[in-house]
Amino acid sequence: MERAVSHLTHAIKLSPKILETDLWKQCALDNSYVKKNVIDFLIKGADRDSEDPIYLAKYGKIFLCIGDTVSAKEYLDKSIKILPNLVYPWYYLAEIEYCRGHEHQGDFYMRRFSLLGGRSTEIEHIYQKKEYEYKFLSDRYEVKFRKWYDSRSCPFSVFLPVDGNIF
């Protein structure tokens, strides 16, 4: 069991999204020993002084998944200060701010995520509104846009209600 906990902890450090899988949820429900020890090892293994932005971003995600938003924000903030073009730390920071009720700050982080991600993103679950960001450029024109302007994203977004009525 100890080796299994060690290997699972290592796997989560490499890919924190494991904490969002059904496998982890089932494992955590079935075996509280595994859940407690994996989380303890993850927390004890955290290096707050690291200067590696990828490491910091991964640990930010880990802390977010285990519900420690204070530590998550600390790690994520530090990762984007070192390497601001990382995409997903902006998304996770937006999640944290929306959960705290800071919609303006969450919007700021979400815009950064959308800009760096270079693609339209469904954000209904975060905004808790019935809006989707629609891709403004057709697929055929997007290739030309990228070539002409050397950019992956249009400098603006178009939002429409779900029912399609503009007015």
C-alpha cells in the first residue's frame, strides 16, 4: 500500500489532473488511507521557494483540487510572475476569484486565459450565465488571419445569448 501511495503521489505531481478523474474520486471514496496519505505527501512535498514556473503551476492546480485556494493562488501567482505566457494558471486564478465572488478580477484572469489560449472557450459554468463565446472568424478565414496578422486570436470576442436573439 505504501508503494502504491508513493507512485500515485508521484503521478499526481506529474499530472495534477489525475485529481479530477473518476479513478481518483473512486479511490478516495473506497480507501481513506490512500486519500489521506497522498494528500499529506503532496502537501509535505510542496516547495514554496521553487523558481520553476511549471512546478509552481502544477502545485497551484494540486492545491486547487484539494480545496486550498489560498495556497493555490500563491503558487499560481508566482508561476505567472515568472512565466506570464503559461495558459492554464490564468484559468485557475479565474476559477478562484469567481468562487470568492470577485467577478471583476475573475473576468480579468479569464480574458488573459482566452487571449493566451488562442481559442474560444465555453465559460458558462464559471460565469453562471447563459452565454457562450462564439468563434467570430470562420475556419477558412482564420487561416488567412493567422498568416496576415501573425496572430492566433482576434483582438475581440463576440457574445450572443444561447437562444440566438441578438436584441
